[in-house]
Amino acid sequence: MSTTRRNILAAIPACGLAAIVPAAASLPPVDEELFRLRDEFLRNTANLDRLNHEFWLSEVAYREELARLGKTLSDDLADGFPIAERMGAHSNEECDAAGGREIELVEAIMRTPAQSLAGLAVKAEALRIAGLRRDEAIWREDELIEMDWADEMAARFVMDVERLGRAAA
């Protein structure tokens, strides 16, 4: 007998639950790949949030340094950004790499078929978190009416799926 859920359930009356449990335990967990991708996505997101915060702090310090020197961003640009580079505010390859990885992970999550409501919740969570980077106002319940109709409907759907999936998990 193959170990599909249908065969296991059909065999319960014939051989009893004690014989079925070992076979059921050998089945692969539902949505295991989605949960693995979710964990990687959340680790990457935490890293990206930290990197963005550090970069933002360096940008604030950079603008304060420009003001202290009586220079503008255009002045620093004309000189090849020496002040920005000295202060680490010119570019952040780590942020760029983590942002690129976030896109790759969201795309991988969306390509992986969900087999349960909890799996759909993983997809909704990834869309919501990635959407926060695009436009934070999209995901604030009280501001959804400020969005265009299609974006509002998509945002409401994502939030509902995530809420239901969390309740089912």
C-alpha cells in the first residue's frame, strides 16, 4: 500500500489506528518548504531592517556633517562624495544585497505551492512585509481607503489570508 493520506484514511477501518500511525508519520510535512523559506525570509528581513537602520543613522550623521561644514549634498556630489564615503553614507552594498535577497525569497515563496491555510499565511506574510518596504501606508488598516481600488482590495485579501492562516496554525 502506498502511503498517501487517502490510502491511510481508507485503511483505518481494516487494520486499526495502531497500524496507521507509523505510516502517517513517514509522510512529508505539509508546506515544509514554505516554512523553511519563511524562516530564511524572516532572518533576511531582520538583517535588512538592521542594515537599513544603520544606514539611516549614517545618513543623518552625514547630513549633520554637511551642515556643520556649510556644504550641501550638491557640493559633496561635485567633489565625488568624499564626505559621504568617509562617513559610510555613500552606498551600502550589504543593504542592496539583503534587499535583492528579499525579492528572491518572496518570489520563491510565491512560486512554491501552498498545501494548507498555514502555507497561504506564509505567502501573505511575505507579501505584507515586502509591501511595507514599498509603501508603509498600504498595510495600515485605517489608511487603506487612501489607496487605489485594486491595491486596497489586494491588501485586504492579504491581511485576511494571513489572519486566517495564523488562526489555523
